[in-house]
Amino acid sequence: MPFWVDHALFVVLALVFPLRAALHGYRRLMHADEGDVPRVRMSLYAQAIAIQWSLTAVTLVVWAWRARDWGALGLVPRATPAALALAVLAVAGIAFVAFQRRWTLASATALEHVRAQLRHVERMLPRRLVELRRFLALAVTAGICEELLYRGYLIWYLERWIGPIPALVAAALIFGFGHLYQGRRGMLTTALVGVVFGVVYRVSGSLYLGMVLHALTDAHSGHLAYVAFGRETPAPPPGPPAEAPLADP
């Protein structure tokens, strides 16, 4: 059964982490001078990586300390027919996205659509190669840590109070709230993604497939944004004001 450390960790995941990201990290980025944005962006990437791995380490230490079943956290691989079928579907989905990605990268119209879709979080996305590398490290971190924290751990915790299916949905809603800085649309989209990854976890019986898919999804989005905004044609500088025509004498 959960004890006081579990309750504290739940509060951190459900409230402290999302509010910190929205009220400190994102606000800091949005209020940064244009020339300081790359430094702030890199700093936020590093902080997110450090925080997620720290929370994951705490979770694993608590789990080992209480001698809990690692399978209940989703860390025991399952080679069931359902898991194998889901893995095959995942490979097919990855192949489809890779094909679509090639078309998108070759189409100026598609890249313009990508920019329009991501404009509201543009400052958070990588623009330089060094930023992309750190973003990819963050994508791997999110794939591993967020799946363990928001799927494995949070679903386990919530099941003690509300049952399996409500726990999956509630964990997805909390995961969506964790992206409060993206606005209502971003939170809703992320919550739906959380439901999908929760189903992947339940059907496969472990977190590993979800970790891979989560990391690939984030890496794909980050690299697509890097290319799309990198190919954006800058707006021309405003020219001198036109002179008014001379009046006839």
C-alpha cells in the first residue's frame, strides 16, 4: 500500500511539477529577451532532464526499499501474444510515420503547416543544432521517465483508490495537466496521448514499448520543428516610409 512518500510523490507529479513548468520555466522563456532565448531554452532542457531523472531515481529507490513487485511498476518484460501483436502494429506505425515524414520534409507547404501548428510553443523548440542534440536527450529522458512516472507509478498509485480503468484515465489527465504551459488544446492533446500510452502499457503488460514510442514521438516532433523553423523565410525588414506625393501648385 502507498505510504507518506508515495503521497508526497503524487503531489509532486500532479501539482508541483506542472505548476513549476508553467509558472516558472515557460514564463521565464516567454519573458526572455530575443537574444537570450537560446540560453534560457538550453537551461530549461537541462533542468527538465535533471528533474525527471531525479524523480525516477526516487521512485525506484522507494520501490526497492518497500520490496515491491517490479512487474507492478511495468518493468518486467511480457512476451504475450497481445504484446507481440502490439509490437508489430507499432513497427507498422513507425514505418508509416517515417514515410509521411519524408514527404513533409520535402514539401514547403507541409512545413508551413507544421510551423502554424507549433507557433504557440515556438520558443520552446530547438532552432540550432546544439539545441536539437539536447532536445533529443530530453526526448529519450521523457520516453523513459515520464512513462515510468505517469504510467507505471501513477496508475499503480491511483488504482489503490479508484480501480484500473479510472486510474488509467486519471493518470492521463494528470499527464495532460503537466503540459499546462501549452494551453487548453495542448493539455487535451497530451491527455489523449496519455490514454493511448496507458492502453499500450496495459495491453503489452510492460512499459518498454511505450517508452520507445514516447521517445520516438518526442524526437520526431522536435526534429520536425527544427527543420520547419530553420527553413522559414524571415520577414523582410520594414523599408523607409513612402514619401507623400507633392501637391500640384
